[in-house]
Amino acid sequence: MISKNYFQNAGLGSILDKVLAGERISIEDGHALFECADLTALGALASIVRRKMHGDKTFYVLNRHINYTNICVNGCLFCAYARKRGEEGSFQLSKEDILEKLHNAPVSPREIHVVGGCHPDIPLSFFEDTFATIKKEFPLGVIKSFTAVEIVHFAKLEGIPTIKVLERLRKAGSEMLTGGGAEIFAPETRNKICPKKIDAETWLRVHGEAHSLGYTTNCTMLFGHYESIADRLDHLDRLRKQQDETGGFNCFISLPFQTENSKLKIENPLTGIDELKTIAISRLMLDNIPHIKAYWVMLGVKQAQAALHFGADDFDGTVVEEKIGHMAGASSDQSLARVELEEMIRGCGFTPVERDAAFNEI
Ligand code: V47
Ligand code: SF4
């Protein structure tokens, strides 16, 4: 047990008291945490919460990402993945392509993560049909599909409310929404990086609707672009307020911005220290969200391992093929095997635990 003095010397005494009492920390506390120069004390504080919630368990899942198209009408300025229809490098998978990718995955996936661009004319019925077949051929695979941004896009294409889109997808076999599309909620910064994207209120409303239908959902924050520390704290605060109301977020993922092939000009790229601080502070702020993911695809595997000592308890999974981060310069592998995931987790002093998409232990 680390002594109270240790945290007091780092200027974190009063926040430690709140953490030990299970009290919510404020946005002002969040600023103090970002200002704290003692990285190890921050990691130790986040680890108190992480160990209280999950002991020494670190979760992973046998998953398969399916990026069904990169054709997108939104034109987010940070995005290296999207293309216009007909542009070189654009692609769109058929139902057969998707099923073939799933059948060729090295292990049968327990979590099938389906996201893509906002395509101008793929109808919702395409996914209803594809998901129904996936459920028949992969009965153990939980479908985690789409971002709130895609849900709003389908609603516009079909001329129906978002809740109807969610109802239809749920009937077709989807059980979870991914956390993508949240980017940064603060409107001024959001307008600078993705002016055509749905606003924060709409993103949060769609997740609330999904929770009301029994979906669990994840949530993300894209950081390391034009956002301020106040923007990051505002983002975390809005997520925990939504969670107080509708309660369906399972896991938070901070996505460090990958800077290649982007229209954004980044003068001060993220440091590894800032990444770890942000993960630790997310664990401390998001007291009502059970899991914090160390997403090795964007962090790189070594930093993802370090993140386990800064509040993260989930190592994501096998992934198999990933385009969004890699087209923006992520240098991680495309895929990790179960044995590699387990060795990496053990190597950091934690116990690997295989989970399903909903974080039930297998
Ligand atoms: O919405 C796009 C982000 C998201 C870049 O829910 C970028 O379990 C960094 O949401 N650098 C998609 N990030 C990925 C995502 C996700 C990933 C893993 C697990 C889950 C989950 C969700 O990726 C997008 C956007 O926020 N993104 N470009 C980039 N250059
Ligand atoms: Fe389209 Fe998503 Fe890229 Fe934005 S981030 S341009 S919505 S694919």
C-alpha cells in the first residue's frame, strides 16, 4: 500500500481522499490532475480505482473488425480513412466479402465489430440481411455495430427516426453500438475538426436511445488534435452525466490522434506521457463506467501495456484487420493472437481473462 504522504507530496492528497471515499471528482480536480507533474502518482491513483473494480484482471476478447466501406459523405478534416465514391482507394464490401472475412478469421470471433463511412446509398436492409446471416453462421459472435454517426445517417437515408433504426438493427441481431464518432464534444473544437458530423447532443441522445432498447454501448474520445484540456474534461463530464441518466456505457476508449494523411496541422503531437495521463484521468473521472480500454491499435502494444498501470483494464483483442488507424499512420500490427495477448498482459503483472463482447468472463 502506498502511503498517503506520497500522494500529498504530489499535490493529490485531497483527490486521494475523494477516491478512497468513492466520491465523484470534479472538473476542477481534473485540471489539478492534468497539472500534476508526478506521472507515477497519477498512475498509482488510477490503479487504486482500477484494482478496486477489477483486481488484477485484464480482459481481452477474440474479435474481428469489419470495415465495410470507406466511402463517406461527411468529410471530417482529421480523417485519413474516408474516400469519395469512385476515388482511388475507395472500397465497399459485399455481404459475401463480409462473410468470407469472418470465416477466414484465425479463430471464430466472439465480438464482430462493424463500422464504416456514411455511404450515400447502402440501405439499412443490406445490414439487416447480412446480420441475420452472421447470426446463423456465427451464433457465438456478438454483433457490435456502427457509430451513432452511422445510425443518424441511416435514419436520414431511410426517412425514419434513429430509434427505429436501432430497433430494426436490434431485431436483425446487433447487440451493441461501438463508441466511435464522439471525437470531442466541445462545439468550437468539434466544428474545426468535423464540421459536418452530428453534434454532441445528438451523439449522446442516440446512445441514450440505444440504452433504452437494451443495447450496451461503448464511448470514445479522440484527443491530441486541436482540443484543450478543458475540452477533454468537458467530454468526460458529459459522458458520465449521460451514464448517470441511461446507464448503458460499458467501456471508454481514448483514441490518440494518428497524424498521417490528415488535413489537420498538428504543431505539438501527443507525448506518451500525455497519453498515459489522459487514460489515468479518464479512469478517475468516469467513476460510473465499468471498463477503460487500452486500445493497442492506436497506442501501440508497449504503451497499451503501460496503460494497464494507469487505470486501463481491457486490452481489446485480436482485431485481425484494422483500417481506420492504419491509414492514418498507426504502426501497430494488424492482428494479435490469443497467446500474444495473454503473454503481454501477464508480462505486466496482470491476469489475462478472456471475455465476450459484453465483458462476461468466458
Ligand atoms: O470514430 C478516426 C477515430 C474512431 C483517427 O467501441 C481516429 O470498442 C485516431 O471508435 N487517429 C473509430 N483515431 C474507432 C472506434 C473504436 C475503436 C476500437 C474499439 C471501439 C469500441 C471503437 O476512430 C472514429 C474516430 O473517432 N479515428 N481517425 C485517427 N487518425
Ligand atoms: Fe466519415 Fe467517419 Fe471519416 Fe468522418 S471519421 S469522414 S464520418 S469515415
